[in-house]
Amino acid sequence: MTASYQVRGPVAVITLNNPPVNGLGLATRQAVAAAIEQAEADAAVQALVITGAGAAFSGGADIKEFGSPKALAEPNLLSLVLLVEACAKPVVAAIHTVCMGGGLELALACHYRIAAAGTKVALPEVKLGLLPGAGGTQRLPRALGVEPALNMIVSGEPVLSELLAQVPGQQLFHRMAKGDLLEEALAFAAEVAQQRPLPRVRDLKAQLTDPQVDPQAYFQFARNMVGAQSRNFPAPLRCLEAVAASVTMKFDDGIRAEREGFAALMMTPESKALRHAFFAERAASKIADVPSDTPLRKIERVAVIGAGTMGGGISMNFLNAGIPVIILETQQDALDRGLATIRKNYEAQVKKGKLKEDKFQQRMGLLSSTLNYADIAQADLVIEAVFEEMGVKEAVFKQLDAVMKPGAILASNTSTLDINTIAQFTQRPQDVLGLHFFSPANVMKLLEVVRGAATAKDVLATVMALAKKIRKTAVVSGVCDGFIGNRMIEQYFRQAGFLLDEGCSPSQVDRALEKFGFAMGPFRMSDLAGNDISWAIRKRRYQEQPGLRYSASADRLCELGRFGQKTQAGWYDYIEGKREALPSAVVADMLAQHRSALGISARSISDDEIVQRLVFALVNEGARLLEEGIAQRASDVDMVYLTGYGFPLWRGGPMCYADTVGLFNVLQAMKRFAKNPLDDAKFWEPAPLLARLVAEGGSFTG
Ligand code: NAD
């Protein structure tokens, strides 16, 4: 049963029961509708209470039904809300723990509401590029007041019930429960059983806090603010217009305006992208052949090898989650430097007020260090973050194999080296895998979990669960050079290089990509990461694949010692202590000489071409990764790019974006690029999966 019905004295209690959060799926809606009818028909019932079983009143729409015909099937949420509101007997909502989206809209249709303290109350639809579509934009401003309702609807953020109860004049919560919510709701229902007419939120007037303020002027001000903050997302402004309708229109007209806004937003690519990202994140945590009930290994102590840039950041993730960390280095001075950096990072957070002093002390108290492998032997998980050289990794993993307790998980943070080779340095390859964090490792959401040929399923299940604990988005990758993210970015950088050869400046390329929505264009990104790092990788990679074409301009840059921000000179000039990238005359000269050495005369290239060449380079390589089984699903590729590479969220990731453009159009563009003699025809050979999808009229993300 997705909702239960029980009569207690004169009151019928309808309890939503659809774990985990009492989502209002079709079966639940049907059960509630039937229960209301039953209560109305029963002469002994004088009032109703609606509440939720378990850890929620209701979290809103059932995400399992999202986008399916079931979501709209009658009674849909809007019909259910009307049914509750029209009930001839008083209906009391008994709200606790979580009351969000459709759950709040249902509660707003009840005649009375009693809430437990600590309830998270929200209308989060805006986060999926939508607006609340079952009367939320019309009823919340009437019940709570226009300004607080607008804040909640435009931000989608939860607010605690006890704070909402303090809003002057609010009619959202008639009472706050002092003890047992259900008992108090029953008493409340009995008390109001004979009250007529029944109070309905729709009959209230939506008002501004200060009646002197002209609503027109207020909404114009709000429009400017919201518009400026949500440039690439249409939903917040649509939410605002719907709330404005609650003031300027009659209730039923406002509901119609809300419906129109909802339907229009549902069709926008931005909402599609946000919904795609929402489901992609959930899908990424699942591994096809690893059952969800796989027993997990306990991770109570973590060791990190190497206290450099990555080792420090990685350690902080675990400290933040309350898991003790021991860091191992070979040299005391390197260890001291690493520990000092961690301390400095935390101190900066304390200074900015982002971390409380006691929390800081607590975290530092969980951190210890050593120069001796024997001290880390009892750790449940060890993550290696030493120099990127196979010889160094070999020495470390042989040591780990010798000392670590049986069952410990041995992970490498390598960016490019073969996890299967690393696993073979041990007698326990089943316990070895890659945990590829991104820099800065304490900030970036992405964690690529690199599955070796021998990695055990319970090891994978354990790290996927651990990733959630340390608030990372984990995406599984098979073993290949660069894994998912860096293998794709390599192609993106190759195209960026060809664009320089043909006549672009680094800033033109960066500007085009940043206008498209990337957090940072490729050349600013290279300067930040260090051009010397990619130089070293290129030397190895292009030695291994001598026929591979690339622009040597990046090599010329490194030969000038321009390694990026760390040398205050890279693709751009930098002023010491500042991050601002200034166009460089030296680089412009270098590029001009480089072109003339190649006999190329620069041409003017449009921003559209720049964006297409770089983004479709990602798409084509993403398709190859899918075909090879390195990535499990297209949405995983998108998650990697959304959480690790600053791909614009409102475009949903490269594969989702390609679907939006249309795979036929992507392929046509690639054929055009292949004809450019200064580009690389081989580069643009379509991945077989892409060609097949175009032939079948298919798409990556379905
Ligand atoms: P780093 O040079 O900042 O740090 C490496 C640390 O390892 C140094 O402190 C060094 O003293 C220590 N070390 C070296 N050999 C050791 C040994 N045998 N035993 C113990 N400690 C030893 O390097 P980093 O940038 O932190 O990179 C570390 C690893 O992380 C590399 O495999 C790299 O490819 C990978 N990685 C780096 C980044 C990045 O952006 N920097 C991103 C992802 C992955």
C-alpha cells in the first residue's frame, strides 16, 4: 500500500507510504484520492489528517516516474490537490522531516497545517529548470507572503519549518507541534471538525510585507536581480512571473499562468539538461555487474602516500568527513611542507568564516604523519599520490603489498599510468584500483574510479559508497590512457592547437568557449594546470604514436619556459600574485613565427567554428569511450565533464549537448572539418557508434 487509511475516533488518518520519501507517484495519488472519497462517505468521520510514514511527509514527485506518462496520469498532482482542497470535511496536514515540491503543494491544499520543528520545506523545481506546477506558485505567496515565497521558489533551497513559522502574518503553519506530531494533529482535527467555512489558501490575498510598497516596482526590482543571477537559466525568471501572477491575477487565472510557465519550461533545452544531470548523477553511482547489495569493506582509517599537491587535498576530503588520515612521505621536509599546506588551507577557511575553530581543531586532530610504512599497515584504504613515474609507483606498491593488512584497498591517484600494470606490482590485484581525484582535490566534485581488470566487485562497491560519504561524484572508468576525462580533453586540446595554427589567438579561443559557458577556456586552463605537465605527457604519447598530428605551438611555448601561472608566463602574461590572464605579445610573435614556418597565412575563424571543433572533438572521443566500454553510459561521460571540467550545466554535458544539436548535424560538421587541409581528416573520422546512431536516428542520452 502506498498510502494507508485508518479511522481514529472522529478522524481519518491518511498516511503516505512510498519509501524512501513518500514520492507522489501514480499509485500513491490513487490511494490518497480513494482515501479522501472513503472519508467523505463515512458519516462517522468528521475530519482528516494527511501525514507521511518514515522519514518524510513527502519529498514531492516520484522521480522514478519522471518524464513517463504515469507522471501525468489522472489523478495527476494538480487534480489531487484540487480534490483535497474541495473536501467537504476539514483536512489537516501533519508535516515532518521533509516537505518538498509536490509534497508542499499537497500540504498547501489542506485546510490546516501543523508542522514538526526541523522539517525541511522547499519548492525545489527550479533546480530542474522547472517551476512548481501544482499550485505552489499561487498558494505559497498567499500563505507565506510574497517575498519569502519568491525567495523559496526562485532559489529552490529548503528552509526549516520553525523559521517559516516566525514569518509575520504567515498562514503556512497554523501550529507547530510541541510533542507527538500525530497526536497533536488528531487533537487539532477534532478541534476544527465543525469549523465552517473551511479555510482555503486560495481565498487569501498574496501580499507584500510592507503594504506601502508598489508590487509593480517590487517585481521589477526582483526581475533585475533574478535576471542578473540566472543568465543562462530561464526557470528563475519564469518562477518570478508566476509569483507575480499570484498578486496581479485571480487565483484560477494564476493557476493557468503557472501551467503555461511549467509547460514552456518543460520544453527548454536548459530544463532537459538539468533533468539529465540530475538522473546522470544517480546513474553514475551504479555499476551494471555490481549488485546494490554487495557487502562493503569497512573504511575507518585512510593512509595517503605523498604529501604533495594531490596528497594534501585528498587527505582533506577524509578529514572533513571525520575519517582519520595518516600521510606518509620519504622525507621529513616534504612531509612538513604538506602538513603546513593542509593547515593553511583550513586556516583560510576559518578566516573566511567557512569553518568553525573547533571543527578545524577536530579535523587537524584526525591527521597524523609518518616516514615509516609500518605505521600505515592497519589502514583500510591507502591512496598513493606520488610522482607520476612508473618506477616510483612500482616501489610504493611493492612496499604496500608487503605491509598492508589483508583486505586493505590499494588505490593510485595516477592520471595517466596503467592501473593493471600497477596492480601487478602486488600479489593482490583484486584489491587495487585507481581513484583519480581532480585538482584542487578538496574542492573538485569529480572522482574517476578506475576499474582494473582484476578489481574485486566489493572493492568497487566500497569506494562508490565512500565517494558519497566524502561528497564526490564518482564515475567509473575502464583502464586506458587518460581515463574518461583526460582522454577526451586531449582531443579538445589538439583541436585548440590546430586553431592557433590556422590563425586564432589563445584569447579568441578562450573567449569563444567561455561564451559557450565553459568555466575556463583551454589556454587559461593549461596555464593553470602547468604547460610543462602536458609537454611531458605529449613527449611520451607522440613518441608512442609517431603518426599523430598535433600543433607544435605548445612545445614552442614550453621551450620559452612559459609553463603557465607558476612561471607568470604561459599562453598569457601574469602579474605576480594575480590570476588575471593578460594577452602576451611574446606568444603572439611565437605563433606568427610558428605559422610562417609552416607556410600558413592566418585566416579569421568564427566563434561558432571554434566551439564546434572543440566540443565535437569531445563528443567523438566520448563515443569511442562508450564503444570500447571504458565509460558505462553516455550520462557518465557528461557527469565527468559537468563535475570535473567546467562544462556548462545548462547544456547537460557534451553527449547531451550533441543530442540537442542533433547527431546528424554533428556528423555533418565533422565531415566539413575533415575537408580542411590544415585540420586532420583522420581526427574527424566519426566514431563507429556515432555513425551508427546517426544511421539509426538514435541519440546518446535517449
Ligand atoms: P607533487 O609533486 O605535488 O607531489 C608528489 C609528492 O609525492 C611529493 O611530496 C613527493 O615528496 C612525494 N613522493 C615522491 N615519491 C615518494 C615516495 N616514494 N614515497 C612517498 N612519497 C613520495 O605531485 P601531485 O601533483 O600531487 O601528483 C601526484 C599524483 O597525482 C601523480 O600521480 C599525478 O599524476 C596525480 N594527479 C595530479 C593532478 C594534478 O593536477 N596535480 C591531478 C590528478 C592526479
